[in-house]
Amino acid sequence: MITDAEFVKGFCNMCENGSKMGWHERNGGNLSYRIKGNELELIKAEIHESDAWREIGVSVPRLAGEYFLVTGSGKYFANVAASPEENIGIIKIDEKGENYSIVWGFLNGARPTSELPTHLMNHEIKKMYTDGRYRVIYHAHPANLIALTFVLPLKDEVFTRELWETMTECPVIFPKGVGVVKWMVPGGREIALATVEKMKEYDVTVWAHHGLFAAGEDFDLTFGLMHTVEKASEVLVKILSMTDARRQSITTQDLISLGDAFGVRIPKKFL
Ligand SMILES: [Zn+2]
């Protein structure tokens, strides 16, 4: 059974964990995974190639012929683990990278997430920039991070520095920093392009007054990245709620020492 495959179980687990964190109210958030060749071999007998191609809305030629496991449009993360075939599905990208077809799941007329253009464009850029290592793109609505987008300037430098200063592990877990995209209408080409610009440089991009996009090699790393950013945001919200004058913080020299100790390169623009 496809639902017994390790990558499908990992995908369902991640949906459940995100839901338990409270990041996926109603049908909020979406998740996609670029399936490995050996994983595809294992499920080949159960997928049904289809000629019913639909437009992606953007062009992703470097993903031609790839298969993705994706959450469904309007579907609730809370329901994914209990009934995967109705809430998630596998799509195949055509030879031009302009259309997709559904080859498994999405029962009863379900379709992939409305954020599919952003997911696929991010997959394309990450596949290219990481020599194929990155396979997961995750979008969630964590409340503390969203709250910060109402009070911090919407600048990469400010968000990165504030989060780094708030929790010691942050510069080690996201040493490249955090990108910020101003409020935009979700679900379209424009926000996809803006996000991809940021994801060329970062693994995390904030959508102002909306949520967060994270990219990573596997489910654990990507979920962990989302969790770390939200945890730091929660601490920062608590700090800002208590006082507007911090007595002490993690200093520029501390950040440099962290980079040295953990062997990560800290970009100068954040120091
Ligand atoms: Zn969203």
C-alpha cells in the first residue's frame, strides 16, 4: 500500500504534528515533498499515470518528470493521517514543467493546494541550489511569528537579528538568516516569485500577517526549522510584552563566537 511507504507515513506524521502545534487552523497551511527515485519504484504498481494535465500557472522546467506528494486544496491537516487518499495526493510534472497530472490520491475531486505555484517554484530553486538535497517545502500559520510581523519592520536584517538574539540555537539552525515578504495576495504567481527570490538566499521566508515558508532536506529538519523560528518568536513576543527595554541580550560578539564554535558562516549584514 502507498500509505505504508515510509515517506508517506513521514508526510502524514508531519501534518499531524503541525496540526497539534496549532499551526493549521481550519484548512490553513500546506506541505509538499519531492519523491525520490527509489521511493517511486516501490509504489509504481499502485500509481495511475494520467493524461489529464492541468496548468501549474508557473513554469518549472527543472522539475520536469518529477513526482510530488502534496496536501489538498481546502483540506485540513488534522484529517490527513486518518484518511490520506482524500486529503493528499501524488502529482507528476510534465516534460515542459508547465502542467501536472494526478497519479494517486485526491479522491472525490480533490486538487493540490492553491499554493502549488509557490511550492513548485521553491522546489525548483532549492533542487538547483542544493544539488537535489532539499525535498520538503512547508507552509504554516504559527501565531507568534505572525504577531511579530505587526510590530517589527518587515526587513530580513531586523527579523534575522531579533530571532538570533532571542534563542541561542537560532544562528546555528538558520545561519543564512530569514527572508521577509510584505503582505501579498496568497495563492498566485506574484507571491510565488517574491518568495522564490528570498528562498534563493534563505531556508525560511516570512509572509507578513500570514505565516511562514520553510524548506529542508527531510521532514524532521523542515519541521524543526519551522518549530525553532516559532519558538524564538514566542520568546520574543513574551519579551516585548514584558518590557520595551531589554537589560541584556545575545551580543554581536556572541553571534560571532557561536559561528566559530559551530562552524557556520554568519553573514556580515546581520552583525
Ligand atoms: Zn497560508
